[in-house]
Amino acid sequence: MTESAKKVAQQTENRLDQVAENVRQRFERILNARFTDEIKNGRFADQVDHGIDQGRDEVRRRAQGGSER
């Protein structure tokens, strides 16, 4: 390749690397924002609380001599 062709190829590669990095950063910001919103809205808290409540119900049933599902 000629020197000018190598220079153009290197510039193109640098630009593509920068585009790829920008896409990665934007994706991470979107993903983190959505995940943070889910936490703030209490989506995951309900799942944990439900499991704890279910376990307590099972313990009560066993203590009372009831069936275990």
C-alpha cells in the first residue's frame, strides 16, 4: 500500500474505534439508568419480600400441623 492509503486506513480504523467506544458508553448509561429506575420503583424489593412472606407462611403451617404445599 502506498503511504497515503495507509494513512487513510489508520484514520478510518481510529474513527471506527471511537464510534464503537461511544456506542459502548451509551449502552452502559442506558442499561444502568433502566436498572436504577427498576430498583427505585421497588421491582426487586417485592420479589424478596414475597419470598420471605412465603417462607414465614410455610413455617406457620408446619407449626400448626398443616400441609406443606
